[in-house]
Amino acid sequence: MAYLDHLYRVASHLVKEPDEAQDLVQETYARALASWEQFAAGSNLKAWLTRILYNFFFDHYQQKKRWISVDAGSLEEGGSDYWEQVPTGNPGPEGDMLLKELSARISDALKRVPDEFRLPIVLVDMGDFSYAEAAEILSCPVGTIRSRLSRGRKLLYNQLKEYATRRTTRAIK
């Protein structure tokens, strides 16, 4: 049960619906209990559970693969200085509201990133897995994780740059 929040967070980014995410986590625990003898004592339980969750998602929820083309010429290298303007410390009630809005925007943008690029972001950036652990969970080489993570971050950046630009423009006015 120690990894329940982590699994739910990963599941919610995979299936995009809260009820489906709960079902996915419940099925993960059911499968983990049914195959407990396959777990090697002393190995990474969090990675093992995440792998079960991913396998179940891939087998039952992934009906078709989605591909997206990233035009390298359309990606801007520079970024906004918005993050340098965000105050540190206790943000207060207004800051809390803005952080909730930003969190919702990031979550929505992440849902629009295709699964093959979203999963490495969820595992490495949000789940604190190493590249090697993410590669093991997704059954692919570490280089593929690095590549997909880079492309996923660029796609996420493109989803969020308009929002950040609007926020910066409003803050200046």
C-alpha cells in the first residue's frame, strides 16, 4: 500500500479518467498479489508494481498506437523568463490558487502528449525512476528512454509555452 499514491498518479496519466485509473491500480494490486512468488526479494518493489501497471495498461487500454511528428524547426530553443519571476517561499492564498491552476494546466498538457512520450516523463520526471529503471519498466533500451523523454519534454513545452507567454504578458501589464 506504500506505493498506492505513486501508482494512482502514473495510472491517471495513462488512462486520463479517474475511475479508469482506480480500476487500473486495483487490477495492478490484484495481479501483484496473484503473482507475488515472482517478486525477487530485495529488488525494487515500486518498479515491479509499476511494470505490472504498465503491462496491464498496454494489454487492455492501449487500443491503437498514436504517432506524432515533431518538426525540429518549429521548436524554439529559447524560453520565457516567466519562471524567474515566480516568487519563492510561502505563496499565500493567491499563490496557492495560481499553483493549482498551473498544476491543472500541466496535467492537461501532459494528457495531450502521446503515450510513448508521456510514459517516460511520468516515470523519470514525476516518478523519480532512473533512466535504467524506466527502460526496464517499459522494456526498451536506455537510449530510447532518453530520446522519448527529450521529445516528450519538447511536446510538453509546446503545449505550455502559450500559457506561460499569456501569464507573463498579464503579469507585465
